[in-house]
Amino acid sequence: MSRPDRTNDAIGSVNRGNPCESGLCTLCRADCTGRCETWLSSLKGRKMLYPRDFGYITSGSANTSQEGVSYNSLRIQGYVYGANGLPKGLTNSADDCIFPNVNIETEFGQTIKTKCRIPIMTGALGSTFVAARYWDSFAIGAALVGFPIVIGENVVGIDKAAVIENGKIKVAPELDRRINNYLKYYDGYGAIIVQMNVEDTRNGVAEYVINKYGNKVMIELKWGQGAKVIGGEIQVDNLDYAIFLKKRGYVVDPDPTLPQVQAAFKAGAIKTIARHSRLGYTDLNSEAKVEKNFMDAVKYLRKIGFKRISLKTGSYGMEPLAMAIKYATDAKLDLLTIDGSGGGTGMSPWNMMEHWGVPSILLHSKAHEYATILAKKGKKVVDMAFAGGLAREDHIYKALALGAPFTKLICMGRSVMIPGYLGSNIEGVLHPERKAAVHGHWEKLPNAITEIGGTHPEEIFAGYYDVERKVGKEAMKEIPYGAIAVWTLADKLAAGLQQFMAGSRKFSLKAITRNEIYSGNRETEAETGIPFITDVDDAKAKKLLKS
């Protein structure tokens, strides 16, 4: 597949490392001084939708070649007449049919509808130290904007302050911190979702959450993700902590209790030790047994009180994909997130990242095909979120269209984490007394920042005053700069999505269909079922000419 160039002269963005399909660097660093498109968008917001240096330049598209099969080989359809899905109160006049009037709110769920102001959600931010360090920025930003955020697997298990007695959680400070910091700013849009893997289920995460928070929190079962196939991992650089994790019941590699490993660690030959999670369903050997086990798990979660339940699955293959869609539909789950290969990670084996699983566009195309089969049988198909290497507003639109009408959200991992790092680094420079608390890395502001503004956040973040208007001037003192950056990036994504939708004459998300995209090459057409560019409406065009 074709990959983006490292440098985009039109918008002034540069990738520090090799860009992947999403446009992000393959290795995204928390201390990065810029300046990829997402990094700059977290500062400049919707200004990044346009070429730079207006009045001194003209610009032309560099993306005329559509190679390989990826989301970048889909193109977005435009129409010359009509207006569809107009929000209530609007008419089809030119004065009403403007892109700021496009309604990008969405909702998902069965009996309880979860509303979102923008059709994105985060990937699972679990036991990686990056997620813990920058959680306040991620969570407060998501709550202010109004999109769901997911607390990933193993958060309790790796927490040294957590108390687990007889295999069940009694105290979970880190999980509590993450939930409460989101709920403090939650205003009815978005959701806080807690994910469970094998270890979390054994430890009683579900029971702890429902007893303490009730249905303020949504629970998620996890089968896998597109970045890896063996469960969650972290690395630790402390031998005692590694031994603690082994005693907690985790797979720890190499084994920190072995004398030779301890000697190698103390000598410096081994500097980090990996903690791994377990594979699920290893005791089952048929699809029927998996289905029963899954349905029993959902039944149990409902019995203890959960009213909103979701499932996250990875890029396994066609049978597991069909299982996920069918089971989630039959169990009346509220959301199914389908994560294709090409997604991101905090720590997965690199060659596993590169070589396992089904690429996102192929997995998502089959998800639509399988969902359609169920819909034709009269089933109310589970609402879906697509994930796996999606970062920009064009990705959001293409993925929503590819899975329409089943897709309600686009799950974005690394891209919505970048503003958290960036804002924290800025805050650490402007307020050195906070640097350690916000995990800032910089000693001074880099040129990419100083060329935008001065030494105050309101001069740097395009979204600063929007956030201030929402929370009030006094409350701004408690808002992390990373959360302001999350708001600013979300505003750019929202405006860009509105513009694409207006060009396609779709003024609400429910109006989006698969007709809003077409394939840039024949291979993409064959794999996705989306017609090739010049075949779309060709019959109508010839009929018009012959009339």
C-alpha cells in the first residue's frame, strides 16, 4: 500500500519518523517536539485544514496516485445538487446548507442510548505507563468534548496500591482516579468504559465497578486488538516490581525469580522485564462452546447490574469476526469495536505488529458484509466502532461510510493521545513547578511552538477560549493543557468532517451511506465492494447523455 510522505509542504507538517497509513510516525514519542499533522492540529485546530501562508501561495494535490488497498485508496464522493439529512429546523436553502450546520452528533446502544458530540472514541488506555501519566489530559479532554474514553485492561492488576484479597478487589486507587477524573467533567455526552481481560475478570473488576459506580460506567469484554494477538504487555525496569507482578499472577518474561535473571538484571545485561496477559478461551475447542461461554458472561454482567455492555475484538480472521458480530447482536450488546491490523500499541512485539492479522480496511469491509447478512434476516445488528490506524477527518468519514449504516463511532488510539503529551510538555515549560506532576519533557518551547504564539496558553492553543467558555474562567486553572489540546484537535477533526459531509450533501451522520465513497483502484474495489470511481453513476450519466 502507498504510505504518506514524511513532509507535507502544503500544511507545513513534518514527520520525525517514518509515517504509517494513519499519517502518524510508526514510533510516536511523548517528548516529540513536532511537527506531524496531528501534533500541529492540537495547537492550531481547524487552521490545519488549509494550506499555509494564504495570500502568498497556490497549492495543488499530491495525492493523485491511488496505490494498493488501504483507507487512503478510498476517495470521497461529492454531489452537485441536493441536501440530505438536514437537522430539524433547517431548510434546503443555500443559507441553511452550510458546513457549520452539519450535525455530527451520534449515539449508540440498545435500550440506553449513549450520546456523543463527535463520532470518535479512544482506544483502550490500559496498564501502559503512558496511559497512566497522561490520563488526566486524555480523560478531561474527552469529557469536555463529549466522546467516550476506554480504561484498558490490567489497570488494577499492576497497581501496587490496589488491595486484592482472596482473588477479589477491595481497593483500586488507580482505577478510581481514572473513573473519577472523567466523571468530574462528564456532562451527558460520551462515556467512561472499563475493559476486562482474563486477569481483570478473575480479580473481580466488574463487581468492583458496578458496586461502586453503578451504571455511570460501561463495561467491556475484550477478545483482542489489532496490534497484537497474545494479550496486553508492559515493560518494567524494577526487579522488585517485576517480582510483585509475578506474585499477582501475571506471565512475566524473563522470570524475575530465577537467580540467573536477577544476576543479569543487576549486571545490566537485562534492563527491562515484560509482563504479559493470558489468552482467553484456551479451554474451549469449538465455536459453540465459545458462544455459550460468551453468552453466560454477558448474562452474568447483566445479573450484577450492568445495563451497558460492549465487546472489543481484534483482527483475527473471518470466523471470529462473524462470531463477534453475531454474538454481540444476539446478546443485544451496546457496542462492538472491531480493531484491524495497522492499529497502535503501548508495547507489542514489533514483528507481530507488522505481520499478524487482517488489515483494517479488509476487516471492516467484511464486517459490513456480515452485518448485512444478519440485517437481512431481520436482526437489529449491534452498533459498531471501527478501529485500526485511523487518525484524520477523512479517515473518520471513509470508515463511517464503509460500515454504514452499522458504524456509529471511529475508534482512534494514538492520534488522540498526541495532544495529551504535547499539552503536558507545554505546561511543564510554562509552569516548571508542575513539570513533574504533568510529566513534561521539555526544558524550553521548541520553534514549532514559539512561531505560533508567546508564553501563555491562550496564545498557543486555538481552542483555549472555547474551553474557557465551557468551564468558566476560574475553573480553567484546573484544566490540564493536554485536555485543551485534545479539545483543539477534536475541533479540527469535527470541522473537517463537517466539510466533507457538506460536500457530499449529507447534513447528519445517519444520512451517510456507502455511496459516499468510491475505490481509487480496481483492487480496492474487489476487496471492499466499493465501486471504482468511473463506474459510480456511469449508467446514469450515459442515460442522461442519450436522453
